[in-house]
Amino acid sequence: MSGEILKMDNITKVYPNGMVANKNINFSVKAGEIHALMGENGAGKSTLMKILFGLEAPEEGDIYLKGQKIKIDSPNIAIKSGIGMVHQHFMLVPSLTVAENMVLGIEPKKNGFIDFDKAIKITEEISHKYNLIVDPRAKVADLPVGIKQKVEILKALLRGAEILILDEPTAVLTPQETKELFTELVTLKDKGHTIIFISHKLKEIKEICDRITILRSGKSVGVYDVKKVSQEDISRLMVGRDVILKVEKGPSKPKETVLKVTNINHVDDTGKDILKDINFSVRKGEILGIAGVEGNGQRELIELITGLQKYHNGEILIDNNDIKNLNIKQIRDLGTSHISEDRMTYGVAGEASIEENIISDRFNSKDFNKSGLMNMGKIHSMVKELISSYKVKCDSPSQPVKMLSGGNIQKVVVAREFSSSPKLIIANQPTRGIDVGATEFIHKKLVELRDNEIGVLLVSADLNEVMELSDSLMVMYGGEIVAYFKDSSSVTEEELGTYMLGINKQSPEEIRRAMNE
């Protein structure tokens, strides 16, 4: 590592609603280092990086690049200054090829038209220069997640990025893909690039990063040499208290079946097979986990079970009720709670208040509604109690949900879903993009509900989460169940990764036998 390449000096950002996102933050990185940026949701990480990339303007503070003061008031200025950002949700155009995505906005021309051959050559050259091998002619829609990420990194490098901001870069990668990414990041570092690594995964921070800046409540609580701090130290600095990193749970005591899925097949609008002969069941008092790289049918399966999509072949029973002709409300009335993977689209109404979101599934119940009149006193009391017990950080119950941090929005969803007296909880990516404190809280609640004889179907791209929380575990690949483990502790992350990538596959007989043991 050489000298300081970037310095953000006394950055303060106050939003129009009065929320102080950053307060006099000092942040600097050295040339040729991988520097972690960590903090709870709402700690100010995203705002600080948006300021660096020109997406937000600070009220106070200055940015220095290579010792020179610089004003970054747009992403174009950031890119021209050698700063690139790979967002957690990729910014690629799925219908275009890799080469077309690579040169988008800087297209090479020939006789007034885009020179596709030149675009392919440019992609091949930079791909080999950085050993991030991609197929220039492949359509982005057909690529696995790990390759899409390579394309995003290459796009930034092609535009001259010396400093790369990576936002949750391993959120949806298998252990094998993560290992490959880390090898590539070390290569970039060795070539003199500087990487700002935003992640909630403490183990990975320890593995790949040189130094770490920790934010809490919009302020910096220090810069540390990663080798000199433990995962427990980092958690304590982030949250302000000790955090239990390992899920603590006793053995499950399964009861009767609450969800039974039999011979489900599903075809999308284009005629493509999405789900193929899916069979499994969830019992009250157990957590069944589904592991798999995103895009292998998990989302569609959850949408069929929760009524967001209709199925034509097979059978889904919730508490012995066939749900084929039921709507979403009727499925929920059977005792089904659903934590959606997309909290902003399906989990909450962003413009509505915290209170309105929490009561959205029960405002017409007899407890809160009599002869068409809502019992507002009872509603206020219930909502305040849930905000307190679920530790939602907010100004008041009337605050719009969209004004909360991601972790607190998720707590609002969880508070509603867990307090609805469920028999079955469908938890799809329940802790995606949230910090260790909120994650610890949600994990505890899921285990608590399991111990109260509620069935849990858990879908997670976080292998550590799905392995620690689940009692039994299955893997989906290509729309099929390719492996099933009666005891989730009987398989390693690396072995699980081989099933997730389609390298290994159990026979239908093995799966059937394991499920019936």
C-alpha cells in the first residue's frame, strides 16, 4: 500500500426531513488497499458513498483526490475522476449482450453506426487484461450472477476506475464464486487499484480487507487494521453492544405437517420450464431451508405458495387446505405469513406510515374494527408495543416507512408478519442487506417461533444463515430440488456450493429417501 489516494473531510449530510445521515465524517483510503466500510443500516454508509459517487451533495465537507480538492456533483464527474461503483442491484440491460453493455454510452462507431466487432474486441482485451473472463457475445439475461458481477466490474474498469466501490458484492454468490471474486480483487489490488468494500459479512471482511472504517449513527467510530480486530470487536463497534454471531437453538421437535407441496410444475409466459416436479413438506416446529443461487426457481416457488402467482399442475396444501383457487388474503387467513425478498415492492407501502403498514393485514379484524369503526386507541397501543419489542428506530408510528433505513423497514415487515398468529412463515431473504444487530434479532425471533410450534420455510442466498437456522435443508438448481439434507449440520458450505452450481446432484431416490426418514 502507498499513500492516501482519497480523503473525505468533515462530511455532513442532512436530509430535508431533518435526518442527519452523516455528521462530520472523515474517511480516507490508501492507494492499493481493500478498505472495508461497515455499520448498521442507517449508520450512513450508503449516503457517504452516494456523496463520493456524485449521487448526493453534502451540506458541509470536502473531497480530496490525490491531494487535490475536487467537487463531485454527478456520477459522470466521479467516473471521469477515476471512481467507479458496482451497485448491489446490477445496472445491466438484460436484453443486450455483454459487449453491448460494456460500451453503453461510449459506443465505438463505424460509418455512423455502432461497431459491434470493435465492441467485442474492446471487451475481450479488458477481460484478459484483468483476468475477468467473460463471453462478449453472451446475452446478459442468460448469465449467472457471478458473471454479471464481472461485467459490472469490467464496465467500471473500462471507464478508467482506479477506485472501485463494491456494495455488498458477495450477497448472492456461492462460496466458489466468492472465492473467485476475492482472487480477482487481490489481482486488481496488486495492479494498483483501490477497493472500497461494503459488506455485512464479517468473515469476508476479515479475509479480504486491509483496513476498516466503522460508522455508527452517522458518525465514524474509528479506522482499524483488520488483522488487529476480531469479528466480535467489529460487531460491538457497529452496534454499541455485544452481538451473538452464532445462531443459538436447540433441536427441533416437529409436529404435524403445515405445508405440503406435491408434484408442482410451473412454466413461465415464454413457455420455459421454471419448476420441475417439486415435492416437499414443512412441519410445525421446524425450519426447512432452501439454498440456491438466485434465479433457480426459488422466487417462483414462493410466489405460488403465497398466491402471488397461480399454479396449474400439482397441489399445495396449507394446514390441509388446497390453495389452488384461493386469493392472497384467503391464503393469509389460513395462518400464512410472508416476508418477501423485495420488501419495498411486496412488503410495505412506502408512502404509508409505520402504523398503517403494521395494521394492513388486520385492520378489518374484530379486535380492531367494530361495525365499521376502527378502534384507534387499541391500534395505537398495539403498534407502539410492536415498535418497542421489535426495536424499530423511528421518530413516531406516523412516520412514512420509506424514510426508515433498510434494516428498520425490514423490522416493520417482520413485526407485522410475526405478530399475526401464524401457523406457517414463509421467510424469503429475511435479513438481506441488513446489519448484524438486526440480523441477530430476526434470527432469534425465527427460532422462538419455531419453538412455539410454527412451521418456517426459509429461503436465503446467505449460506451461513440458511445452514445455521435450518433444521433440514434442500438445494434448488435449474428449477429442481437437487439435494436434501435431513440434518443441515451434515453438509459443509463448500459441498453445498457444488449442488448450488449444478456440479453435484442427488438422485430422486436419494432425495425421496432422505425426506421420508
